[in-house]
Amino acid sequence: MASSSNRNDSSKNIAINTLKIKKVFPNLSNKKIDSVQKIINRINDKPKPRLNMTTKCLSYKQVIIPMNNDLGKRFVKNAANHVTNINCSLKSIKSNIYTDFIRADDKGVIISTNGVTSNSDLQEIEKYVKNLLQTSNNSITTPRLPQLKSYLKIVGISYYINKSNTRISSEDIERTLKNSHIFNNIVLASKPRIIKVSHKSDIAIIWINI
């Protein structure tokens, strides 16, 4: 009798989990949902190990919409509905992109997609989110793709301007970078750092976080 009850509970849990998967991922086929369910079952059957969690980097198949925590929580309450509505909006502009999943984190709202979104896709997503939350343009930052942070080291730069006693400044470096086509579409993560090679040298090393 107990085993029969356990089988009924197990079947009920599988049905509930299947509905949850279908709600969150409306574009998944029944075959793929079955595969996901089997993976969940295998995980549940194993003892839970102790894990050291690490942060996974965002991929370019995600859209970041920076906003405060309150707005983010309001938005993700009906994440499944937003997935469907955003997909309809993207389909209306004949986009090949569709949304799979929506969640919130410290960056704002993260929307996972099947590919890299274009500017028109981002504009459509932004329009939907702002109309839904009925906020001013300043409350939500324009949606963007994840950005990688790196650094650049420039050597052989004169520490003084035009052989004068005036030291080169971070503003001088920023102005030069802005006027160079090499740095188009690159954003500085912080002000450039200028280091003199040695006390007697007139050569500088420039460190730039981009």
C-alpha cells in the first residue's frame, strides 16, 4: 500500500514539474521537456554533494536591463508571461530571436535568448519593459549585451607634453583614445593610470581598463 502511494506521489510530482517546465520554457517541445524531466529525476535520486559555488560569466545570448531591485522583482513575478509577450513583440518585427528565460540579479533583469540580439531587438525589448512597468526613461537603463572587462598596457609614451614640464594627464589619454578609430565602441571601465618608468626617465607606461 505504501509503495502504491509513493508511485502516485511520484507521478504527481512529475506532472507538476512538467507543467512548470512548460510554463517557463513555452517553446520547448514535449520530447525536450521529457529529457529535462529525466535529468531532474537523476539529480534528485543522487545524494546532494557539498559544492563551492562560482559565478558563471554571462554569455552574449543574454540581454541585461539595468534597473533597481524593486523594479526587477516586480518584473520577474510574471516571468513566464513576459517570455511569451516579448516573443510576440520580437515576432512582430520579424526577428529570429526568441526569449527562453527571465531572471533578476544584482545587475538588473537578465533575459536569456536563443542568439545574439540586434539593436532593433533590444529596442523592442526596451519598449515592452518600459510600457509594462510604466516608468520614466531614467528609471530603466537601455538594454545591452554583456560586456567583457580587460586591460591594455601602452608603453613608450612621453611622460611630459611637448618636452615641457607639464605632465601628461588621464584626461589627455582619454581625449586621445576618443579621437582614435581603434577605440571605437570601447568603453573605459576606469580612468587611465599613468606610471613613470623610473625616477630619471621621461617615459611613461599607461594602464587602461576597458
